[in-house]
Amino acid sequence: MVEMEKQVLTPVNENKSQKATNFKWRNIFRGDNRALWTILALIIILLADRMVSPTFFTVRMINGRLTGSLINTLDGAAPIILLSIGMTLVIATKGVDLSVGAVMAICAAVSAVLINRHEAGSDNILYYPGFVIAIAILVGALCGLWNGILVALFDIQPIIATLILMVAGRGIAQMITDGQSPTYTDETLAFMGQGTIFGMPFPVYVAIIALVVVYLLVRRTALGLLIESVGINAKASHYTGVNATVIKLFVYIISGICAAIAGLIVAGENTYADPHTAGMWSELDAIVAVVIGGTLLSGGRFSLVLSAMGALIIQSLRIGLYISDLHPNANLVVKAIVILLVLLLQSKEFKQAVGRLFKPVLKLRPVFK
Amino acid sequence: MKLVKFCLLLALMVTFVGAVNVKAQDGGEGLTIGFSQIGSESAWRTSFTDAVKAEAEARGINLLFSDAQQQQENQIAAMRAWIAQGDVDAIILAPVVESGWDDVLQEAQDAGIPVVIVDRNVDSDPSLYVTRVSSDFVHEGRLAAAWLVQATSGQCNIVELQGTVGSAAANDRMAGFNEVIALFPGMQIIASETGDFVRAQGKQVMESFLSSEDPANICAVWAHNDDMAIGAIEAIKEAGLVPGQDILVVSVDAIPDIFDSLDAGEANATVELSPFMGGPAFDAVVATLNGEELPKWIPVAGKLYTNRADYDADHQ
């Protein structure tokens, strides 16, 4: 166990010290500095948004609520960030969770149906807002547990195992709401999506808190390391005594909980749970966010913060498309091209090729040495 | 001579068809009709199914209902079963996709079973089916625009929330709306984006419009469906404006939720997307069994409503 930690840790440390001591501009085209390129991509997209709409960075306070495109971006990115947190851990174990969108729909449906009973005058304590939120999150955790059992215990390939709930989940959500799309008026649940603290939308706080909590959980303990080791080589980590089954169950449960909270936020935004459309395609947003954040789909090293950056990139791109004069027909193509460019920015091979292309120029300019 | 022969033949055919099918009653009582429905993917679809079932019961029609669960194969299988058993007088088909219906429609025609298409279109040759009963999306767009023109005296900067890109509902509603506002130079669409017919996305897009445009410059939001309009209303409220007053809200569908907003003064008008296509479809079946010629498209036009009371009065 201890030996393995050393093995995994050593190269990382070397890399860090190298970066810190002899940083070279040239290395940008060679080395593996995902963080820099992800942040750069985000800045470029935000600046592009600013070019599209001069008021993009303008933030005004209206009725105690901050408004502006930048705030909209953060607010809209919150559910994607939440999903990407769980997705990062799952992908780090060489898995994938396709069911998060459907789990969002299930948990939104659960919360709406339960709170409707409270609003109808039921005195049952389980229908009080606090309990409704807790139950919805518990349901999310159970959905995650289900995925985890299929993947970890029955060894079903993650993409298929979670596809089951992805497909069935919307049906379950429809059964929960009886085919309807219930609305509610409860202020506590509405606060999940619409509330503000110091003018900042509540979902933004939720996303930040979730990020910090999960970060501390995996990085201040050996958990993160164990997750990575399971993703890199499940067999080897098994022989070193890592219980891959528990680790996998854990990451899918976290993913389910994150999806549940995202579902509560999306439902709260409109005080309405639509089993047909809630969280539709958001599993793809989350996966793209994780990939932009540099975590490999083949598992292993992961970064929660960079995945969150990835989510911000996706949302600022989406908001940019909303405010542009571009015809909606072009949205998907532009989105695809921009994401491709972001991924190319991060591709070591691509950068090396570009680096070779500019090599003669770099030689002439000592600044770059 | 040829003309006389042709006329004779035509007369013979008409008498023949009429003679065979004299059994059809005015409302279709006693008929057995197969209804292949797409599924139950939206609240509107469910109410459409319910409306058809209720209409059949009221008319004394024996309705064989088949839920295809979004699969064309299921629809074709159900139709083939009905054709093979020969116990249906007609088939009503709500197709899930446009293409791939030629064979089964031909089989139905060979078996002498008329097929009426409802809701979405098919790309088969119109001779293979009796008629198509569907909403007139263009009309809905025109009606919404006409209301807005009148409410604003033809002076209005509009933001548009489009439906799913490429869908017939989005394309045709947009075309109808634009057709009418083009007559008024003061009516302009200053921003337009797709909200995919989804409430959450309608809200997000409207938030973006309110941030990128000067909110005081936006006179109305035109949403291709009620869900997006309701999302937009939330966004307008969060931006500190009064929906229905500062920014007018007009949309299409007439789902139950929009009437809460209409009665609260937060939305202004909605055009009904009628789920009541059963009646015209059954009428078409009866007419064709009686040998009448029908146009190939029977549009079902919804009315525009500004409050719940009017709607309820029309749907008792």
C-alpha cells in the first residue's frame, strides 16, 4: 500500500519541481500543463463573449440580485459543475456515468411530488421541505448505488451499466409524476434554484461548496490516490490491497448525489419538474467538461478544479451563442468547432506539431528561450 | 367518345364506392377504428390520446388503441395486424417519423382500409392515404403576431424564443409570425435564439437576452411554446421587471400552466395547439367511407386565449 503510494507520487512530484525551477516558454508547446491551457481557453472564450456583447462583464444589482451575463454564466454552469464533480471521480476509475441526466429528472420529480403533498396540506413530517431535499438526495445516492453495484459487483461495462438507468430513468421519473410535469410554490425548494445570498445566485454557492467538500474528501485523504490507482490499473491496485469494489461504489454514489443536487437546482429554477426534459443531454455536458479539464477517459489522474473550469467553458460558450446574432441552426456546429479547438489546445501532439512549425521563428527570438 | 367513357367509368366508380359503404353513420357509430399513437413523451401527447379516446367513446366508435412507444416498427406491426385481421373499418395513424410508410400504406389500401394521418406528416404519396388532420402551425404564428400587433399598435421590439431547430412547429410558427409582422415596419425581432421547447432553457435564453439587450428596449417576448414562455416569465421577474406589463408575453400551446400565468397577468396571450384532432379525423373516416372526396390536408386551427375563463367556456 505504502509502496504504491510512493510509486504513484514520485513522478508527480518530479514534474512539479521541474516546472517550478526551470520554466521555459518553449515547454508550453511540449510539456503537459493542462491547467494553463484550460484557463487560457476559458479566458479566450470569455473575451470572445465580450466581443459579441459589450455588456458581457457588466454586473448590476437589481432587487438585491446580481444580474448580468457573467452571473448568468456562473448560475447556469452550477448544475454542470456539480455533475462534472461526480463524473470526474467516475471517469478517474475508468468508468463513465451516462445516467446523471436521468437521475436529475428522477430527483426533480421526487422533490416535486413530495412537496406537492406538503402543499396539499399533509402534516407528514417527511413532506417538509428539508426532508424532501434529503429524500431527493437519498434517491440520487440510491441511483448511484445501483450503477455502482452493476459496475463494481457484476462487472458490467460502465457505459452499458449506466445506459440502463439513462434509458429507464426518464420512464421512472414519468411514473413518479404520473406522466405529468408538476409545479410547486414552496419557497425553500425554489430557493435551491432561484435564491440569492449577497446577490449571488444560490446554485453558485452550492457548486463551490460541493467542489470544496469533494476536493478535501479526495485530496486531504488517500481517497483520491486510491481512485486514480483503480483507474490506472485495477489489477495492480487490487494486489496492493486496494478494495476497488468499495472505491467504485463510492464514486458512483457521489455522482448520484451530485446529480440529485443538480436536479433540485434545475427544478427550483422553474419550481417545476419535467420528467421528459429535466437534465436532458446534461450527461454529455458533464463528460465534455471532464475531458476539457484534462481527465482521461481511460482513467487515472484527475482534477476536480479543471473539470469545473471545463463546465464554465461549456456554459460561457453556450451563453455566448445565445447572445450572438448567429442563427440557431449554426449553434451546434460552432459549439463543436470551439470544443474541438479547446481539445486541440490541450493536445500534446498538436502543440508539438505547431511548435515544430514555429521552431525557426523561436530560434531567432531569444525571448522564448 | 373517350370523354363519355371516362365519365361513365367515373359515375360507375362513385356509385360502387357509395354502395359498398352505406353503413357508415354520421358520427361513425358502430365503426371499429385502429389508432396507432406515437407514445406518451409529453403532457400534450397524453392529452391528445385522451381526447381521441373520449371522442371515440362519445361517438360510439370501437377504438383499438396501440401505443408505439416511439418506435416506427411498433406502429407498422400494429397496422399490419389490423390489416391482417380485417376487423377494422379504418386506421388513424399518428406517425412518429415522416418516411418509411409507403409499404404499409399500400397494404392498407390494397385491403381497402382507409388511413387518416394525424398530427405529424408522412412523405408518402398522398394517394396512399385519405387525408391528414393536423394543427396549422403557420396559422398559430400569424394569430400570435396579429394579437401582438394590435396590443402594441404595431410598434414593438420583440425577442423570440424558438422551438427545437428544424422542427416543423418551430419553422412554421416562425414563418407565420414573421409573415404578419413584416406588414408593420415598427415590429422588429431584435434577438432570436432556440430554447428547444424546454422551460429551463427558455429561462436561460431570456436571462441572456435581458443581460445583452437593454431590457427597456424589449417590448415583448414571443415564445414558440408555453413552456419557454413560463421560463422567460421567471427570468423577467428575476431581472426586476414585471412580465405581462414591462414585457408582453405571447406563446403557443395553451397548456394548463400558462393559464395560471395569464390569470396572474404575467402572460398575455396563448394560441391553442388543439389536442382535439379526434373529431375531424373520425369525420374524415366517415366521409371517406361514404365516398366523399376530401382535401389532402384538414387543418385544425386553435384559438387565441388571454384568460382561463374563455378557454374553459370553449372546452366544456
